[in-house]
Amino acid sequence: MTAKEQLLQEAPGWSEHDAEIALRAVQREHAGGNGDEWGELSKVHEVAFGETMKRLVEEERAAGHEPW
């Protein structure tokens, strides 16, 4: 599966916030800006936190609970 195909597969489940993060990352990449080390670390944390929260919601639903 190509990266573009994977993106299209994942995107329907994304929140508006997830989409904004992805769009900003692509725009920054095309602009050639890499940010500083702390800026990049912040983005990694933001994305990882979002992915973790998404997995927790899925696990809660799978266990028959309403996500908090």
C-alpha cells in the first residue's frame, strides 16, 4: 500500500484537529521549514498524544464502555 493510499484509508476517521495537523505538516514540508528541535519535538508529542487518545477511545468502545 502506498503512503497516499494509507492516508486515504486513515483520513475518514480523523478529527478536524488531526486533519489540521496533517495539513500543517505537509505545508511546512513544502515550504522547506524544518523548525527547530523543540518545535519538532512538540509536533511529535502532539501527534503521538492524539493517536494514543484515539486508541483509548477505540479500546473503551470495544470493551462496551462510553469513552470519557
